Amino acid sequence: MNRAFSFFAAAAVMAFSAVFTSPAAAGIDACGNIDVSANAECKVEVQGGCEAKCQPIAFEASCSAELYASCKGKCTLEPPVSCTGECNGSCSGSCQSGSFDCQGSCRTSCSGKCSSTCSSSANKSECEASCKATCSGECDASCSGQPPSCDAQCKASCRGSCKAQENFAKCQGTCQASGFVDCKSRLSGGCKVRCQQPEGSLFCDGSYVDTGDNLKNCIAALNAILNVKVDASASSSCSGNSCSAEAEASASCAAIPLPSSHQLGGVTLLLSVVASVVLRNRQRRSLFNYRRP
């Protein structure tokens, strides 16, 4: 009987696992393509303290990522940028030490120049956010689909960094600057609304992350690249399918979604088959014991 029960329990777990399997983690686009470093500290906030963080400066990273994408069609460099020089030489030298991270190297090299590039800007923080978003976008594009050889990856890294800097200087910087006011105003309203919801708002290093309706997918995507997992420790109370967040809480309590009628039907059918098999085996075993002299 214990074996039959164990088999039945295992089948039940498998059945429910099949129905409630979590969707695969989405890419960083689930976070509005915000540029986040692996060392970033990300935390979900709700209510009181959350609204206090919905400040203009908190929207610069999300706005720059959004504005880079919207300006991309307008900011195609013609003729194509020719990137040569010291970058290729120093980069090729690093190939001797083993594998090479094209995107990581490109972003580091490019973003490291943003501070000096924006030193005379009227709004330095917005300028740097735009510069880093441009670095991120151009580096990803340049490194994507490249041959796996270190030399090819190295050249792509240098090319991406070079293109990003020139693109930002000639077009992306000005184009993005014109959209910050409207973007910040829109995100401010959305940030405060989400602070009042049980799910709350997500912040990384103080920057608001525009997750849209993809908070769970965004957290999953961030957890795949961060050195420290997103702080989403529950500090709210749940009853049934509803959650009420406490003031100053750091996260939410997500209600477990109920299965749809066809999902329940599938589980019920599978468990019925398992139960039937278990019962039939027990009956056969009892008959055998009865006939045995």
C-alpha cells in the first residue's frame, strides 16, 4: 500500500508540475532594455517608501533605454564608421589569456568614456545615461552573431564601442535629450501607480525599472545576470487570492494563480488514470494472495 501511495503521490506532483510550469525567463527586454550591471542591487518596493523613490533622476536609465530605441531609426551613421587604432591592439592582447567577453568588454570600454564625454553637458546625469544606453545598444548589435573566435569577438567589441561613441556625439545624444521631459513625466505616473499595487515597483541602484506588466519575467531575467539576486522578500499579507501590502514594505506577496478549467480537467483525468492503475494492482495482489495455498 505504501508503494501504491508513493506512486500515486509522485504522479500527482508530476501532473501539477506540468500544468504550473513557470514560463522561461524572458530576456532583459522584459525590463524595458534598461542597462544594468552585474553588480547592481535590485529591490522591489511597495507603498510609502516606494513613492518617495519616484523622483525624476530615478527614471533616467529607463528613459535613456527607451529613447535610444526610438532614436535608432533616425541615427544611422553614413558613411559607416571606420574603427581602427589602439583598441584592436590592446584587445587582441587579452585573447592570449583565454575566452573573451565581447559585449562586456565593449560596454566597459565605451561606458568608461561617458563621464568625460558629458563633462560639459547642461544635464550631466541625463547625458551619461543616454551615452551608456547608446553603448549598450551598439555593443549588443556589434557583438551579436559574430564568429566565436577571440579575434573576431575582439574586433566586434572595438567596432561597437567606436560606433556608439560616434553615434552618440553625432545624433543619439541630441535626439534622446529632446525626449526626457515627456518620458520622465509618463514614468513618474506609472511608478506611483505601481507603488500602490501589491506587486510594487522595481528599482536597481535607485533607478526605476519600467517592467510594464512583466515584473516576474523582469525579475527572472535580472536574476540570470546579477551577482546578487533581486530582493523581493515578502512583507505583505495575503488572504485567498488577494494581497494587502504594508507601508514601507520591500516587496509583495504574489497570489498563486488558479488553474483554468481545462487545466483542472487535464489534471483530474491524469490522476483518475493513476488511481485506476493503483486500484487494479491492489485487486490483483489480493486475488493472488487469496488463491495461494
